[in-house]
Amino acid sequence: MSCKTTFSSAAAKEIRDSYAWYEDHSNGLGNRFVSSIDLILELIEQNPVGFPNKRGSYREATLKKFPYQIIYEYIDEKQTVYVLHIFHTKRHPRIKHKRK
């Protein structure tokens, strides 16, 4: 099964900001960060219900080499993965499922 992925404006901003931060610290590290996100998103698109539900309809997928989680919701009737946040795991966990 493969589906479409859409990003909230918050998730898109989190990717841009994190990419810039990693690039400022080490040339090429931002690209590795984005590649890590792409890899997990491919897994999510292939099996959107394969990651655990953590709160309501939201699921969480953890990146392997970066301290981030992809918080997403799978909308079955639209065959769409809606990415709510690219969440840094050092942030307060109460905000990880909130829409902005």
C-alpha cells in the first residue's frame, strides 16, 4: 500500500529550521537529517498503520540517527498521511500532538 503525504505548516517549518540548524553546525549534516526523514516517510507510506498509535489517531515514528519523531495521522478514506510535527525529543511531550 502506498499513499500520499501532506505536511502541516508547523511540520514544514520544523524541517526547515532543523535543516538550517544542522547545516550551521556541520556542512552536509542538514542533508543527512532530511534523508533520514525521507527514509522513515517511505516506510510510513508503505505501511501507514505500522507504527504505534500514541494518542488518539496520532502515530509516532522515530528517526534512527537524530533525536526526532514524526508525528502523523493516517486518513484511511483519503489514503493520506498527514504529518503534524517533526518533533525534537527534548521538547516537552505535551505539545507533540497539538495542532498549531
